Amino acid sequence: MTLLDPRHDPLTPQFADWLAELGVQPDDSAEPTALVPADDLLRVAALLRSDGFMLLDSVILDYSQYTEKKPARFCVLHNVFHPYDHRRLFLRVYVPESGELPTLYPVWKSANYLEREVYDLMGVVFSGHPDLRKVLTPDDLEGHPLRKDFPVGETPTLFRDGRFLDPASFRAGMNGQSAGLSGWRGALRRGESGEQLPPVMPEGGPK
């Protein structure tokens, strides 16, 4: 019988002890996650790198429309993984008011394009990055398209029976602001009850 490393499980005392050795606090999350202050990120990353961890991914969250109050609008999650004992840890770093975080490029070269994507889509600057340029959007695009307040240009969709689907109304239904035109997730997200049945493909396939 193979016993799992207790440092995988954020509910075990060993996991908390491991994070204490790193000098960080555990975060209340379904996955093993540590809260890392921005000015301490490089130190923690270097410790993990010396222990054999590698950086797999870096993503960013915009909490501007989140229901619960967060310490900052933006939060970067660095996903680090140990290839031999398969430990995984997410480093949650809230972005300061300056909008800057230290780059992880000196620790993991894989941070190069990961941080460029975060910068391009959400506008967080990684100080010390050797080549912080856009990687996905055109150079002349103003703003950062994954921010919650980014204006989205849309065209109403005309269906075969002559109905128009207004994008703004549809999106309002999907994010729960109103029933919109979706009649689906929005109602449930506002706490309304009622069984929602998925659409059924007509017999013989689509017409």
C-alpha cells in the first residue's frame, strides 16, 4: 500500500507545518494553496525551486465583481509542481495598488510567456521581466480584454426565424444580473428555484 505524502492535503497538520517552514500562510481553498505577500514571492519561489518544484502555469483573477470582499482587485495564482513526488502548490499573490509584481523569471524561465500573457490580458506588470511585451492581442489594442470592465463590442445575432439575440441582454442573464434571454444560469445564480432541463437533440439529429 502506497501512502500519500500528507503535504498534499491542506487539511493535514503536516501541510501547515510545511507552509510554516516556507514562511507562508495556508489559504482557504479546495486545492493546496499558500498566501504569499508580493514582496516575499521571490524568496518563497527560490525555496521551492531548490526543493525541485517547477512552474507550470500562472493565471490571474479579477475580483472587481466578486460577491466577497478580497484584499485586492487582482490576484495571481502561480501553479508549482514537483515532478518526482507529485506535490502541487498554488501560490496566491494579491497584486498591490501599484499593479506590479516581481517576475519569477530569475527563478523559473518558464515564467517568460506565462507572465507576458497575464500582462497582455489583465495589465499586471512584472517588474524585472526581460521582455514584457504583448503575446496574444494586437499591439494597437488599448486596454486588457480579460478585465471585467473591458468594453466588449458585439453584434446582435439574427436567427433563421427572424429573432434577434441582443448580446447585452443575453450576458445579463448568464451572469445573474437579470433573467435576460438565456432563461438558464442567471435565474439559478440569483437563488431562484426550479428544475432546469438541458435542451434535447431532436430525433434524427439537428435540422
